Amino acid sequence: MKLTNGLSALALVGLAASAPVAAQEKPASLGFGIFTFTSGPAAAYGMPGKNAADLMIEEINAKGGIEGVPVSATYVDEAQGAQGVIAEYRRLAGDAKNQVMIAALSSANCLALAPIAEQLEVPTVGWNCDTHQLLMDGKSKYVFRPNGNTVPEFIAYAIYLLERKPDVKTIAIINPDYAFGHDAAKIFTAALKALKPDVQVVAELFPKLGSPNYQTEISRLTTARPDVVFSNLWGADLENFVRQAAPRGLFTSSQVILALGETVLQRVPLPDGVIVGVLGDGWWMSPDAKANAETAKFAESYKARFGEYPVFPSIKMANTLIYVKAAYKAAMQKNGGKWPTRAELADAMKGSKVATLTGTTQTRADNDGLVDQIVGVTMKAPAQPFPVIGEMVRYKGDSLMPQAGQDPLAWISMLKPEFAKSLPKPGSYK
């Protein structure tokens, strides 16, 4: 994997020649604290992340570990709640063997852990948490997010929708009742109103995370009959919603957008034409992914081990481990081949550009990641027994992000209808 860190090839050769690695400077093993949901309704999303971590760590160790050091993971179940997650974070961070925390899945947990990471000076990589609030102040030294955030993710859906359905007049929203759901609603609505001011929101529903029954919400949506229903429900919540909404005709009466819909393509029947994406570039069947032999190998190995192909949380986790591995390599190149401290590791992540299984992640000055956004619609594929993503578009990561330090919602509100004209069109990514 490739990492750009500002050092020339000649400089790297010089460092390697002048300062060979001393074996005793390396630890006997390297631990990662990896936070995800392994129980409860959210495990439908969290376990694919854990599965990917298991597979990637096994592969890393088969190739000699990270810079010659074998890797192991301690998993923390986020289902125990914020206080338990914080306690586990502190416990793992107190062991010097665990130089890096890969945390977390939940946006709420990421927000809770971020100040602790800064206090303890532990490099902490958010493998999934999307809320744009995480790094807004631009002051983080130890918290990184290589997988993008809610701003480009949900602007992408607004742009794609207006290209597919330019005459949309009314929308309804059904999102989970916490930071991720409310952020998405604000961003998606703000983008639509900026790009098409006459759009009206006719319903905003925020069911509790982990709700098993959506019949009341579905009744309100079918009664409102909006042109578009947007949702960023996820995990078992999304599966339950789809299973309950499909028989009641919601997918035929409205254009449905399921922001995390790719995660259920192999699990529940979705009709053609549902707008879905992968909150980033992590679609294992995208043209870029298919062209990467390592990605194809990962997808097939994942299928053989776990009985289904990797969904985008799996890809996010795999790409995060690639990002961390690249940081170790860069840190040791910078310090003359010595095993890095936590501070040196964090320094190596700043400004890095890392090739991943599905594209490239670039770390901005505020430690937020720039990744491309893939959006498309569900369609049948002869080669697969489940729907795939067709009519794809791939938006460049920096095209949908404000500059570091800008207020995201203020930036979105200044977008003009002409903004979308310069972007690629649905079906252009082949």
C-alpha cells in the first residue's frame, strides 16, 4: 500500500541505510483495542466490521505482522453503553502494548471518547463514526477519521436524488434518534433546500435506536405520501424497517433512499430503483475495487469465511487497518527505523495519503479524512442472487466538503443549483 508523507525516495533510502532497525526496540506483540457492536440489534452492522478485522489481522500476521511485529485485537462491545465503553477504553489505553485504539462504530461513542483520547494522548482512529461534529474544532492531535463524515455522505444523496428526480417536491425523513440520525437529517435537508429551494419536508420521524416495530412510522409515511422517503436507519433497525415497509407499498408510492442500504442487499429483498450507497467508497463491486487484486482476494476470502460478501462496514474496517499499518511504516521511516511512540504514530497519520482496497483516503489538517462517495440504485444482476448497485456515480472526496474550519451547515446553505452541474452524473462510474 502506498503512503505519501513528504519524504523523497532518496531520503528514505538514506534513513534505512544509516539507521537499521534494532530488533530489541520492537515489542514482542502489538495490540489494538477495536470497538464495535458484537451484540444487540446494532451487531448486524458491527459484526461485519469485526469479521473484517479478524480477516485482515490474520492476513497481516501471515505476511510478518506490522513492521515485523505480530498483531492481536481486543474487542470491546459498544452495546454495553457509553460508560462501559469509556471504562474499557481507559483500561486498554493503560496497557502500553495497545498503542492504537480503533474506535468506534457509534457516533455517540466517538464523541464521548474523543476528549479522553486527547487527554491520554492515544492515537484513536474512528473506523466508522460519521458525525461531522467529531473534528469540527480542528484542534485534535490524537483522533483521526480516515473514512469521511456525514457532510459529504448526505450531500451526495441530495445531489444524486435531484439528478434522478429533478421534479421532487416533498420529502419525509425517518432516522434514528441520536447524533448520526439528526446530523443526516439536517445535512440532507439543508442540501436539498439549497439546491432546490421549493422542496418541502412533510415528516421528520426519529424512532429510538433499536426499535423492533415501525408500523406507526410507516403509517405516517404512507399517509403523507411524500415524493421521497430518506432514511439512515442501520443494522437490525434497517432490516426491520424494510421488511415491514415493503408489504405496505412504501417502495412503490415513494422514491426511497436508504443511505446504508448496501448493508442489507444480501439479507432482505429490495426492489429495483432504491437509492443506496456505502457512506464512502467501500463498495466491493465498484470498478476501482474490481481492478484491485487485493480487494478481490479479500472479498472472496470474506465470503468463504463468513458466508456472505463484505458489506461496506467490513470495507471500512479493512481500510482502517490498512491506514494504521501505513502509519507505522511512515513513522519508522521518519524516526530512523525505531519503533514509534504514540506521539510519533499520530504525527505520521497527519496529512497522510493512503491507498486502500477501494480508493484513497487523505487526511486533512483537521485529521478528517477525504474519501470518494459512491451512490447508485438497486438493480438485479444475473451473476448475483441479490440486488447490486447500478447507475453508479463516484463523487470526489474533496468536492462535497467545506474547507477545514468552515461551518458545514453554513457552507451547505450557500450552495447554488449550479453546484451539481460540475459533478459527475449517475451512471458515469463504470
